Amino acid sequence: DAGVIQSPRHEVTEMGQEVTLRCKPISGHDYLFWYRQTMMRGLELLIYFNNNVPIDDSGMPEDRFSAKMPNASFSTLKIQPSEPRDSAVYFCASGDRRLAGANVLTFGAGSRLTVL
Amino acid sequence: DAKTTQPTSMDCAEGRAANLPCNHSTISGNEYVYWYRQIHSQGPQYIIHGLKNNETNEMASLIITEDRKSSTLILPHATLRDTAVYYCIVRVGYGGATNKLIFGTGTLLAVQP
């Protein structure tokens, strides 16, 4: 398996633009997580899905952020409109409930977002 | 989930064993100890987890005290590539009501040549 695939790896955009980050989880994993990492706040869990259904989005900072998982092999995290404070590295991770209840996660390489 | 306490940073000489401590004095009976690490500019990587018995895999060993209030991650022969932030997380083994793996600030391990 190629692991968790994220795209784009780097994104530079201007304030007010829409940003879409993409994630392909490991085949067969039934959990998908979106995290955000900044120097100030560390790794923060934004939202997670189980069997393509959003379970907990309490970490999503505000209405500008939305996430979808239309099928088991694809998820998106969208920011509209983007702001400079959204600059961060966004990680996608997937897990299998058969592996310690999906506490053993495989992370992607991350998408580094810079909003000017 | 039980709170964990880790040193902010540690140094280790290349080729020597790196012993990373973690305190989790409020751990409950059904909570496991998980270790992840994050090498600079990469995503976090799972290392090992355990409940009460010591565990070993190809990456590391995990030693959990008998009272389960603390644990130590051991990298037997540290290399420069082991320089990373190491996270100790305590979590119900099978998710419980939610499946939220929360990362703290971890320990920055610097392996010195």
C-alpha cells in the first residue's frame, strides 16, 4: 500500500481564496482523521470520520472550514474564505478499528498551507 | 483520557540507548499507553503501545511500571535519524465512546553524533 496520500503537498494562496485539501486513506481503513499543526498550537484534531460519516467535528475552528468524505477512498478539507491565520500543515490520517480501535494511525505527509 | 507528562527535551549519544519517560499517574484500568514520534517535516509515526506488559517491536521497547503510573520508551541503539518529537498518549484501547487521539507537546529527542 502507498500509505495515506495527501495533495497538494504545498499550497500558497491569497487571503479570501478557497482552498481544498485532499486525502486518500489506506484501503480498508474505516476511520479518517484531519489534524492541523502550527508552532503555537501543536497538533490539533479537526474532525474525524467513521465509515465515511463525520463523527466529531468539534475541532473545526469555524464555519469557514468544512470536510467531506464522499466515499471510502477520498476525503476533502475545504477552507472558504481562507485567512492568514489558517497557515499551517494539515495532516490526514487513517485507522482500522481492528488495530487497537483505530488508535494506531497512519499519517500522510501533510499539506503545507500558506495564506498571504 | 488520562493526562501525560513528558520532559520537554532530551539528548542522547548516537549508538546509545535512548530512554524516554512518561508519567500518567491518573491512568485507568482500560487505558493503553501509545507512543508516536514526529520527525521534522513529516507526519507523526506510530511506534508502539501497551496495556500493562512490556512490549517490544522492531522499532522500540515499552516498559510500563507495575502500578502503570509511568512508562519508558526505549530506543536501544539511537541513530541520528531518531531525532524527533516523541509523544506519549494514554487512551482507551478500543476507542470507547469516541476515537479522538489527542497529541500533547511531547519530548524533543536530539541524538548527538
